[in-house]
Amino acid sequence: MSETRLAIAAARRLVVKVGSSALTTAGDGLDVSRLDALVDAIAERAGRGAQLVLVSSGAIGAGLAPLSLRKRPRDLPTQQAAASVGQLALAHAYAESFGRYSLTVGQVLLTSDDVVRRSHYRNAQRTFDRLLALGAVPVVNENDTVATEEIRFGDNDRLAALVAHLIGADALVLLSDVDGLYDGDPRDGATRKISEVNGESDVEGISVGMSSSGLGTGGMVSKLAAARTAAAAGIPVLLAAAAEASDALTAAEAGTAFAAADSRLTARRFWLGYAAGATGKLRLDDGAVTAVVRRRRSLLATGITGIDGDFQAGDVVDLVDPGDRVVARGVVAFDAAELPNLIGRSSHELPAEFRREVVHADDLVPLRR
């Protein structure tokens, strides 16, 4: 086995994420037998002394049958209504299923905002730590009854990666209806399953699509993004089929394993790079991209070619290369209104009060893309 899989198999604290398509069906809603099988695997790992947090999709899917909805609704109010009904059914089913093993569950409803705002982040962190210390299994779901855009973009995958860093997890396991990462559409017999991802070069050029079940929202796109996020932050990831949950959570022999970066980001740098919402963009020339990404230098006005957005000093902004790809994120030191007169100019050309970094190296996180 690879070192990555050995690390996942030995992890003492894990986040497990399961998708809607692995728990629900369009016609019958929540499939209790599938849910029980998942809980069996989690309980087995917990019995070996591990602490687990479960990030579960499925609230909207679980609400379809009780509301006589034949398929996932497209409009936001009906999605939220289905989530309101389904959330109760999902929580009850988990409480009943974990109860078979005398395990107590605690429901934690989050939106992305709860892990983006620093004060909310710390509150959530304390809640998770206490639940785990008390021997409970936190069951996390995005609060779909009040979330808006998040519902449309499979945010539970991203949420799972954020929670994994928030709780200091040793590993993240993403379970869905696909048994791993393929170099194309897995329904095409000519595609190849990728067993190990050791770096960005292993996933370059891979085409992944959206979920075809009609129940999930993100498909492989959001799972790959979540795996990259967690791995870049120093957390190994296993992407596997929910039907193989037992193998995934015991010996980590299933699916695709993503190796973790050599060092784990601090909470602040992880928040800055992956959790905080960006309010604008700074467009960089090639020289600035090299300085920021490879040399880990501060961003100066001379390397900026343009700006987008209405931001204030202290806001988080994306730094993009000439091809419009985000290469870093950072805390900007100027208001958007101040920068047009500064960009492209060397420090000695600027008035004394503006001779400072636009984004200081200490407030900047290069991103692997």
C-alpha cells in the first residue's frame, strides 16, 4: 500500500462525506438500508478508537417523497422546503442507525458562512471539539433551508474539506456513487481509473463531469476540487464509492488516494486561501506571478495590470495570471479606488504614503492549480 493509504488507514480523526446519490433515490427518497450500511462502516472505525465527523448530503432528496415530489426541484423555495422536511427524516434515521451501536449523534447545520467568518469558524471549532471529546458523532449538513447559492453548486464537498481542516482531521474520505477518479467519463469503457494522485501533474488534463443521478449537485467536479483543497492543506484524501465504505474506512484499499502536501497550512492561511470569500481580483503580469507563486514574495504595484471588483483595504482578493487563472489569494492593503493610479508603477515613482506592498507576503497564499 502507498504511504497515503497507510496514513488514511491509521488516521485517528477523520471526516467522512457522503453524497445524496449514495443515500437517496428519486422515487423513494431516503434509502435506510444504504444509510445503515454506511453507519456500519463508521461504527466499525469508531470501535477502533477513531473520532469521526460525518458530512452528509441528502436532506433535499430525503424530503422529496414526503412532499410527493417526483424529482429534485429546480426552484430555490421548493428546494428549501424539501430540505426542511428531509432534514428531520435524515437526522432521525442517523440517530436510529447509530443507536444500534450505542453511539450518540449530534446534528451540526452549517453554511459556508460559518467557516468563512473568523468568529463563526472558532465557534464551530469549539463545538466539534467538545462533541468529539464527549464521544459523539457529529453529523454535519449544509443548512439548505436558509442557504441560497450554495445549494446549486454541491457545496457539501467543499464544506467537508473545510471541516476537515477546522477539526484538525488526519484524513478526509469522500464517498459517492463513483468508485474513484477516472481520466474521463467512467461510463466509457476506454477510461482508466486513477489509483494514486501524488501531485497536480497527475490530474492535469482530466475531464470530469457533473452528477448524472439527478439527486446530487456537484458530481466529480466538486469532489476533485475538495480533494485538491484538503490535500493542498496537508490532509490525505480518499475518494471512493459509498458501497465500498467498509473497505475505505478500514484498510483504505478502495478508490483514489490523494497524497497530502508536505506541510499543513496554519488555520489563518487555510482560511485565507480556501475559506474566505474574495471580493475582487488583481490581474498580474508574468513577472509578478513568478515572484508571488514561486518566490513567495509580496505583490507590488508594478506587477499589477488591472483590477476587478469594489473592495476595501483589508478585504481578501484573488490574484490572477494573464490567462485569468487564480494563482494566489491575499489581503489587499489598498481600496479599489486607490489602485488605478498606482498599478504598473515602481515604488520610487509613487508618493511616499503609497510606497508599500499591495499584498504583503505574510498575507498571501499561493494556490496549487
